[in-house]
Amino acid sequence: MLTSGAPCACAATPPFVHEPGPAVDSGPGALARLGDHVLDVHAGARTGGAVVVTDPGLRAAGIVDEALAVLAAAGCPTVVVDDVPGNPTVPSVEAGATVVAGAFPGTRAVVVALGGGSALDAAKGIARLAAEPSGPGLPLIAIPTTAGTGAETNGFGVLEDPVRHCKVYCGDASTTPRVAVLDPLLTHGLPTGPTAATGVDALVHAVESLVSRGRSPVSEAFAAEALRRVWRWLPVAVADGADATARAEMLLGAHLAGQALTRSGLGLVHALGHALTAHHGVVHGRALGMVLPEVVAWSLEDRVAGADEGAWARVAETLGVPVASVPGALAEWCAAVGVATAIDGGALGVGRTEVDALASTAAADPVGRNAPRAADRGALAGLLSRSLR
């Protein structure tokens, strides 16, 4: 017990602001309640329209038809934008916004984002651009069909600018989804490769959020729980895509990781991964895996006693290894789910002479600002060189 006047040895919790984010409807069969959510957003008006933003793969798989049937039963007029590319671009989002404006002129349609991170990111851009410039974005409902990006937790989409070969961010607080519908049944048909790649994305979100300089007690809680679930269940989901428990745990784990990153920011793994995707078209989750072990090893070289030491210790505790073994454990885990942990320069056409261009793109990406160890362009070039095989 502290006696009167004795100093407190406890470190004060840094100030933080907690925004609750979207309402969450989670569980097998949650898609069946989509019509109710759209009507709620329209304040009960059955004349409100909906725009389903998705991709050709989900259209072919029949998942879009399931969603349209639910909306039809609710009496909701609907149009579909189903040409979202794997890496959504600024021109594709502009084209989608034009479709929305033409389909529902003078009204505020609800945008229903159905798919992986690409569809969700594109939907945020469409919701922003199709609205009045001086007003809020169109209301949005997000239905992720992959367990990875956690894009249903925030209002910003990551788009590719094909002219400048870089990632740009589109959206604002008004395009944060009103509702996130987490139906694990929609992820059961996801092939092994995308399951692994999106799962690695979720893992990196959890790790980078847990050690971010922007973290708070709330983001740490989300990140630690996300890391525990993804670390345990992604290998199971990759080995058996029909395992209902693994699919449900991964969808929830990815969502928790999204909640974490929305509050904490990310780091250098994402900055470098974005550059690899922008310049060479590498699938996002696989691009992260290519640089993850070297970035973590480099970050640990400069860890400081106190808060940063504690953050990495929490990562290590969840992985069940000593802190010094975290980079190796991450590399082994990625390899076990079939995601490469180095840049294959020959296969990707990445030579030593291109490292500087990739490093410049990564250095300009604001996603790296909360990394536990700051890196300039030279340091980023060094990390890319260390990751190149």
C-alpha cells in the first residue's frame, strides 16, 4: 500500500480517443440480415436504393446473387458495380462513382461493399466521389468475403494510381461503414492461395499495430487478440478450407486486426509492401510476407528498454518464442502457409537497380510513420536489399 505522499511507480496511460467504429453483425448466415441493415440506414424507407460494389469472381461464384436476393426481398432497388480489379485503381473508382450517380440521381443510395479488401476499398472511394463534394460520403455497409484486410473497420480505401505508380488514400470518417456483416460462410469457398495471402495481411496488421508508436490500450487489446487468433487458425484454414471453426476464427481475427490498425496505424512492412504492389503488381499479402522477417529483425536491432521492449515482448509471448526469435518464427509460419518470405528478384523482375525507386515510393507512403523504428529512404533501400534473393 502506498503511504501518504509516496510517489507512484506506475506510468501514466497516454491520452487517447476511442471511436467505436461500425456496428458488427457476426455469425454464420449474417448475410440474410443485409436487407434489414439497408432499411435501417434508410431510416425504414423502402424506396431507398443500394449499390453493390464487388468483383467478377464473386459474381461468378454466386455470392452476389445471394446478396441481391436478400435485397430484393427487402424491396430495395439495386444496381451492381462488379468490375473492381484486384488492385483497385483511381480510374476504376471514378467510373464506379459515375455509375452510381446515374443510377440514383438526387438520392443518397446505400453502398454495399461485398468482397475482399479490393472491393471494400473501391466502395469507399465510390461512396466518397458519388456524394456531394461538400457533404458526407454515401452511407456504406461492408461485407468482407476474405479474412485479411479488416477494411470494414475504417473509412479509408487504398487505391493504386497507375500514372504515378503509388498508392493513394481515398475516403474520410463519413465513409466508415455503418455496419460490418461478418458471415464466415462467405469465406468457405476461398481458395488456398488467397486464404494464405489475406491471412498474412491480417497477421501483419496485428503485429504492426501492437508495436506501433500510435498504439493505445484499446488498439493493443484488439491487436493482441487478433494476433492470437490468426497465428493459431490460419494454418488450419489453409490446410482445410472447409473447417468452419478456422474460417470463423480467421474472419473475426482479421476484423479485430482491422480495429487495431484503425486506431494505431501500421509501419514499414506495409510501406514496402505497397511499393512492391504498385511497381510490380505483387498481391498485397504476399508482398508483405516478402519483407516481413527483415523489417522485424531490423526493428529489433534498435529496440529500446521500456515501452518498445514491452511491445515486442507481447508479440513474442503470443507467438510462444523469445523476442530475439520473433523474425525467424514469423518466417517459418509464413512458409508453412505457402507465402514467400523474400523477394524473388528474377521472378518479379526486381533488380538491384530498382531498389532505389521502390524505396522512394515506400518513403513517401504515410503508412510507415508509426513504425517503432523510423527509416529514411536509405534505410528502406537497405531493407529491400536484405529481402532480395
